[in-house]
Amino acid sequence: MADIGLNQNITIRKRQFHFQTATNIEDGIIRTEVFEKGRLLYAQDHRYERRENGGQEGGEPRLRLALDQFHKQIMSRLTSVFEISDKMKDVEHSVSHYRIGAIFLSLHIFDKTEYHLNRCIELNPKFYGAHIALARSYFYKKEYQEAEKLLQQLVKAGVNYPDLYNLLGMVMLEQKNYIQSLNHLRQAIKLNPKYKEAYFNIAAGIFKRIGYLRTQNKQEDVDKNLEFLNIILNKLHKIGDEEDQVMIEHIKQSFQEKNFGKIQTLIYDYRHRLFYQRIQPEIMGYEFFLWLRYLPEQLDFEQLLYFEENFTKTLSKNADYADMWNYLALIHLLLCRDYFLKGLNNFKESTRINPKFTRAKNNLRLVENDGREFLSLIKAIAK
């Protein structure tokens, strides 16, 4: 069975986006890439269920259906994000502006990112996470001096967040201030010893430093930095997931072969794919929060199942996301509400067909009386 794909242009708020969805049969992945004006904004992957007889008759129609559904989900998701943004035009809720800004940042739509993050900061100047996210937007746009200026203001204000020092380290690294970069990144992991992105940035920084030292023929310093890089790789192997560990093994193999060009490619490509291209798990939580707050009428059964599937997948890989469990609980309660209302309508239909059906009439009365508290509970939790 051959790989298949879809290409489609859609216009959202007078902006044209191109969606390109394709299968990778060998890896069992459907991948959608989203472009604006020829620039790749972001990509999302979906693992589909492969069957032993996938190449036989019936396999391709199932795959085409899965591809079509995922393609439509990604288009619908982007449309909804813009719709939420429109609804928030006159909203004065800093958390909402931060979260929609963070979503746009993950999609690399920087003008919308900066609009909402600046609104958040206007409403709450001490919302330091918004300042850091805004600096990351500048960083992605390669406006390193703007990013540094904003981050240094936070340092002077005594803000002591791991994300702040990690990003400041990244900014310094791009400006070839290797020593300052490593100092900031060390501070990030001091504040959060399991900060995976900071460790990868340290690895990238050490490797850049090694490249510089080799041009200066400082072999002793090169060897010291290689030892430090090996320590960082061991730490990453310990705290990383299975995918990270496989990558570290590839890097160590390249060490044994003294293939420094391959090491650089592995570190930078993996770091870019993991932290720049991939949409981070918390973003899905932000999206659900905003749907619940601003698009509750569109949070239907199918949309709830979409969120449930994504939260469940995330938690299966990392069960330590407390907010994910909270959102998943909300989804399950909302699904209960949906089934409850369906059950109520079923009893009504039963009594309509047969008004003398005593058991159905009693059940309907019980549901109508006792169900009010249940619905009130869900409404209060989901508020």
C-alpha cells in the first residue's frame, strides 16, 4: 500500500493557510504541516492503528478515513483558535490572554502571540510567564537583542524562574556568548534539576564551544569540554524518555567514531524538533480551558472525545501532569453530562411512545428531580 496525502488551502480571518497531510506507512504516522505564505508554521503527528493485513483490501480505505479525519481536525482547531481570539477582543482576563498567546506561540503565529501576551502584561504587569513567552517569540523571530533586553529586566527584578534562565541561555548561545550562556543554563537546571530542554541547550552550547576551541588548537580545553558533554548526555539519558534515550545512544556511538559533524547534526536537529517544532503538552490543556470558557456551545461530544484522546495519550507517556488529570476529569464529567441528557431524552421518548409505561415515567421523574444536583455540580466545576 502506497503513502497517500491531502493538500488544501483555507482562509481564516482574511489569512490564507495551506494544510498538507500525508501518511508514512513505514512508521504508522499521519503528519499534517501548516504553512502561511510558504513558511512552515507547525506540524502535528498522529499515530494510526496498523493491522497485519494493512496491505490487503480494506486497509487503504481505513487509512484514507483516518487521514481525512485528522486533516479536518487540524483545520478546525486552527479556525477555533482564531475564533477564540476574536471573542477575547474586549476581555480583561490576563490568564486567558496568556494562554491564547501561548497557543499562538506554539503555532508560530507571532503577530497574534505578541498581541495577546502584551494584553496580558497590560492587565497584570507581574505575570512573568507572559514576559518570558513574549521573549521567546522574539527569539524565534531571531530578534535576540529584544529578547535579551526583556529577559534582563526580569533578572534585575529578581525573577527566579527556570524558564527565564533557560531562554536567556539560548539567547546568549545564539549571540556566541558561550560562557554566559552556560552560566544561565546551569542556573536553570539548578532551579529545576529535571529541566530537559536546558540540558539539551547545554549540550548544544558545549558543542559550539568545542568547535571554537578546536579552531584555537586548545586541545586540553577541548578534552575537558568533551568530558563535560559526556556528563550532560548521561544526565539526559537518565531523565529522558525512551525517544531521548535512543537519541543519546546515537550520539554516544558517534562519539566513539569521533564523528563530530554527526554529533552536531543529531543534537541540533533533535533539539529543534523536540522543543521548536513539537507542540508541548500543556498547550492542549490551555486550549481546552479556552474552549470551555469561550466556546462552550461548540464543546460537543466529538470535540470532548478529541480532547480526551489527546490528554490520555499524553498521560500514558508522562503521568506527572497534575493539570492534565484535572482537565481529563472535567472531560469525563462533561461526557457524563452528555450521556445523562441523552438518557433523559430517551426516557422522554419512551413515555411519549407509551404514556402508560409506568417504569419509564418513574425513571423520568427520578432523573428530572435528582439530576438537577448532578448538573449543578458539573456546571460549578466547569465554571
